[in-house]
Amino acid sequence: MHELREGPALAVDVVVADHHRVVAEGVSALLAPHVRSVVLVYSASALLECVKPGMVIVGDIDLPDMPGLEPVRRIAERRDGSRFIILSGHDEPLIVQDAMQSGAWAYVLKQSPRNELLDAVRDVLDGHRYVSPGLMAALVNAPPSVHRLTRRQREVLERMANGLRASDIAIELGISVRTVESHRQSLLDLFHVHSGVALVREAIRMGLIRDPGGPYTAARDESTP
């Protein structure tokens, strides 16, 4: 039985961000007795609007109005003392590594014992990084191919998921079609798949990009303009 450690409330204001209201309310109820205040938000835009310097954010990476880890990166770029703790159901090493390298201070699994989140908050306030113990072995044993996607790889991947052809992606990003095709091939090699369809499906399954909600057909899986 894992018990929460008793002690004075931590001198920190927390923002809980999750588009599942029941989850957000549960996390808030867990943290409220142990921190100065808790605010709930359900979207990335609301999160970015309400975060003040020095706050701790406890949030999912599946917010509905911004792809993947973009909110984490934007918070990290502020360099104002606010720190992001990811609370996620995704346990793939690629996602964890990408999250930490994108600026997250901690990565806690939603299925972890309830005391872990408070431990993570305490460690982050003390200036330390935190990763759920159950993830450490997976990170240590991850194959060399598991590494952070570059910003450009992610941009190409997200546009592939939306059904754009290489020529359209090149125009949107201001790069050549040959460069788009090079990024596409590197992503295929990284994920060990042989088609854009399989690549997009795997990226969505791993939570690296959001499901755009529309069909991604073989007809759109073309590397030529």
C-alpha cells in the first residue's frame, strides 16, 4: 500500500491540464491538500494563457488543440521557472525521451501508484528531474534508434497525417521536395515501416502526433509531387 507522505503544503501553484475532465478533477483532488492552489484547464490554449512564472504544470500530451509535445516546448521556451510534469498513459521509450528532451521536468504514468505524482512535484521543486521507476528500465534498454524526433521530422509527419503530398509539404514548410522525401525516408527507417500509411498509424499509436480524424489512404502515400 502506497501512502502519501504527510507534511506542510508545498508553496507552489499548480495547473492541471487534461482534456478528460474526470481525470483532471481526480488529479486536482489528489494534489489540492498538498499544494498552495490548483487550477484546472482542458486545452493547450487555456494552459498557455493561465500559466504564470514559477507554476508547476501537470498535464497530458494529448491536449485537443495543439499537437503532442508543443505545449511542453512552449512552456520550456519561456524560461520563467514554470515546470511541466507530464502525466500520461503512454509508456513507449521514444515518447518519454522525446518529452524529457523537449523540456519536461518529469514523466509520470497515469497507472502509477498515486504517491508518485506528489513525489515528482517535490523533486521538480527541488530542481531534480523525475521519471516513473517503471519506465527507467525501458529507457536504459531502449534501442539506439529510439531518439528524439527533430522539429522538422515532426512537422513533416504531422502533414503526412493530414494527407498532404510531398509537394504540398514542401510549399508549406518552405523546403524542397527532395528534403521532404529525405525526412520521410528517415522516419520510415526510424519506425521500421515501409509505407507512409504504416508510419502515420504507428506515430498516432505512440502518441507522437494526434489523429487528424480523416482517412490517410494509400493514394495519398506518394513520395513524388
